[in-house]
Amino acid sequence: MALALNKSVMTEVFGPSEGTALRVKQALMVVLGIVLLAVMAKIKVPVPGSPVAISMGTFAVLTIGAAYGPRLGLTTLLGWMIVGMLGFDVFQSSTADLNGISYMMGSTGGYLVGYVLATLALGYAARAGWDRSVVLMALAMLIGNVLIYVPGLAWLAVLYGLDQPILAWGLTPFLLGDALKLGLAALLVPGLWKLIGDARK
């Protein structure tokens, strides 16, 4: 079943919609998105009963994909990765000593590829109007998470071998946190759309 990709994404419903002013708005949004990704990547929220804290980086990636749409979302994500590639400490576990290409080719590399796929998926889901519905937004978030984990786990297997506990390293410790983030985004994004609709009445 083909999706009708004719809906406006959230960032298109305010501010200029054409000409130079639109380009300026988009450039500012890309910069703000890169800053948000860098800040959220460093935020970790402890989860009671879980040995792994929630990283807000994936939450930022998925919500930017939904709010910005596929093209602007991808531009923002790639901009963030380029900043990280240049050696700036903008990734979740990067440090002053471990950053840039070395960090990106390490165990996180597959997840970064997954971020690209997930951003596109959430952007196209928003274009189809899924971000207006709690249920459909939750489904889009679930798809986005799957698209992050598949290349992430595959790259871990390449680096360390299939005889290692890849799922225990790269999947199961994060499931609880991902479920909480999925629920938050599924409520937040449609809720913002409702506020936008109410403000225009």
C-alpha cells in the first residue's frame, strides 16, 4: 500500500514558506537541530531496574525526523555527523580523546547508519500524516528503532564476531529505555499538532 506523502510536516506550518526567507529559516533550523542533537546525545536518564541509562540521542534523532521531514531531517542529521567527523565531541560516548572518524568506525558506527535510515523513515511517516496520530506515531517510532538496531547489531557482529553476545551488548539492555522514549514521542508529537490546531482556531 503506497503512502500519500502530501502532508505538511510540523516545521512547515510556521514562518516563511517561500523565497529567501524560507531558506534562512531552514538554515537556522538545521543549525538548531545540530545543536539539539549534540546536547541530547550527552543526556542520560537513569532507569530504575535497568543497568543502562536512557540516552536521549535516539529520541532527538527520531523526533527531528518527524518534525523536519525527510529532506531537512536528513540534512540536519548529516550536518551533525559532519561536525562529529571533524572531531567535535557531539556523539553520545565520544570524548576529547576518542572522536571523529575513529569513533564513528567503532562499535557505534552501525547505529549511526541506522540513524540515517530512521530519520528518513520518520520523515516520510510524517509526510503521510502519521505524526498526527498517537498509534501511528508509535508505529513509526517502532519502525525507526528497528532501522537503528539492524545495522547497529550487524556492525557489532562484523567487528566482534557472531560468537559474541551481540544482542546482550547492543539490544536487550536498551529495550526498556527505548519503550519509554517511544511512548513519550508518540504522545508528544501528536500533542504538539493538537496545540497547533487549537492555536489556529
